[in-house]
Amino acid sequence: MAGLSVFVLSLLVGFEVISKVPATLHTPLMSAANSIHGIIVVGAMLIAASADTVLGYVLAFLASAFAAMNVVGGYVVTDRMLRMFRGRR
Amino acid sequence: MIIQLVYLAAATCFVLGLHLMNSPATARRGNLVSAAGMVAGVLATAVLIAEQNLIKPTGWAVLLAGSAVGAVLGLVSARTVRMTAMPQLVSLFNAVGGGAAALVAVDEVLRGSGGAVTVVLDVLIGAVTFTGSLLAAGKLQGLVPGRPVVFAGARALNLVLALVMLLGGGYFALVRPDPLVITAVGLAALVFGVTMVLPIGGADMPVVISLLNAFTGTAVAMAGFVIANDMLVIAGALVGASGAILTKLMADAMNRSLASILVGGFGTGDGDPSVAV
């Protein structure tokens, strides 16, 4: 139940937090949100921590590779977009 | 306890980071704040699994190898991509994020823990996002025809897929957690990701990618429930909700309604999109 409350409150924060973003920032903002869901890398780490079968290790490997790509690539490409944005002005 | 506090700080960084993205002047700082939260969350988790002493040397090796492969791929592609190709790269990152979220639930099923609605939703949403985002990236990159692709029997196929996902998902969550059933649900969701994006024209892809981004956020929140981790729930819900709002803003900016985009068959000069291609 506590988890559900946290979920709903976080949804409300998410709805409110980007209410007035200008159209030029739409794509960078999408990319920034994309990096944040890379937090699933923590899930991949916890899978690896408790894996003890071959299949478990395969899943942990895939999940950590996917998630690391999401996190690292996401933040770097967002930063590149925003750097460009500043240079253009 | 300290780990939980770091998790809370990380979640706060994500909210602040998104907030700073509202204005061009502070946007870059916002991204850095969010990245700092990410580093803190990852380090805290590393300390957590090292302290609990559960993880075997093989586990560390697998984790480090996987992360290294993913990090290098992400870093190289993000640094070398041309400016015009960035949206499809974001879509690719979104695909792997959704895939990772689905794998967390698959791992839980393999452990033989009981069925739960959150496991089903994690597999469903993660799988749809995985193939849907890959296809969206392919359309923008020109690997797949950018025009709306509509084929005969698409509607019947979607109906069958929806039934498998709904009934199979319900059965797994509420009646009996049979691994075969969730496999069928996952496969149906993978196919559905394709049939959902296929009829949508390339010009509408940015909006679709934003929608799939919100999907991944929701899948990550579900993964948070599956492994009982509040930070995942918070960050996932945050992305799910802000991604949904952003999707609507983007559709509005293009003078398109989200519903008409998802129905598809729009754009690139096809006279009658209902004709099979």
C-alpha cells in the first residue's frame, strides 16, 4: 500500500513538473526523461546480486548491458543536444 | 537506512533535474543534476549488494561485463551520432530501457515467485516498448519504410494479440503463475509493439517515441514494485507522467491529436492508407 501511495504521488509530481516547457526544449526533455528511466540499471544490479543459475546470469548480463546503454548514452546525448542549443543562441 | 536516504536524494535530483529542463537557461544544469542523482543511486546500490555479501564473484563479473558493454555502446553512439539522427538514437536507448525493465520481471518469474499484476504489466509494457521503439528508430533511420504501413488483417491480428495479453495476463496474475502463459503474453506484446507503430507515418514518430518513453517509465515503476525498490517506483512514475504530458504537448505543437496519430495512416502522400502495402 505504501508503494502504491509513492507511485501515485510520483505520478502527480511528474504531471506538474514540466507544465510550461517551450517547444524548442521538447526533444531534449524527452531525451532527459529517457535517461532517467535508465535507473532500471539498479534493477539489473539487484538481479545480478542474487543470480545463481546460468539463465539468471544471462538475464543479468542482458539487463545490465541494456540499462547501462540507456543511462550512459541517454545522459551524453542529452548533454550534446543542450550544448548545441546554447551555441545556437 | 543510509542507502534509503541516498535513494531519496537521487529521486529528488530527478525531480529537480526535470524541473530545471523547463527553461533553456537552466536545462543543461538540470541534466547534470539528474545525472548526479543517477550516479548516487548506482553507487548506493553497489554498496548495498557488496555489504549484503549475497553477490557471488560470477555475479560481479557478469554485472561489470554487461555494464561495460552497454556503457561503451551508449557512449560511442551518443558521441558520434549526427545531430539529425538524435531522435532515433533516443528511441534506441528507450528500447533497451524497456527491454531491461521487462527482463527484471522475467527474472522474477524464473525464480518461481507467485504471480502478480505488476509482473504482468512490467513484461507487457516493457515488451511493447522494446519492439515499438526499435521500429520507430528504424523508421526514422530509413531502415523501415517511413510511410504508414497497413496490411490486410492487421485489425484481426491486433484483436487476437489484445486477447492473448488480456486473458493470459489475467490468468497469470490471478489464477496460476504459469511461466508458459507469461511467455505467450510477452511474445504477443513484442508483436503488438510492431503492429502498433507500423501504421504510423514517419512525421509523427517524435510523438510516438515520446509516448513509448512514457511507457518505459511506467514499466520501470512496475519493475520497482516487482523487486520492492521505491527509487525505481518514483523515477519510473515520474517519467511515465511527465512523458505523457510531454507527448500531449508535442502533439499539440504539431496540431495533431494523439488519437489520430495512433490510428495511423497519416502523411507522406499516400492517397488511401487502407490499401495494403
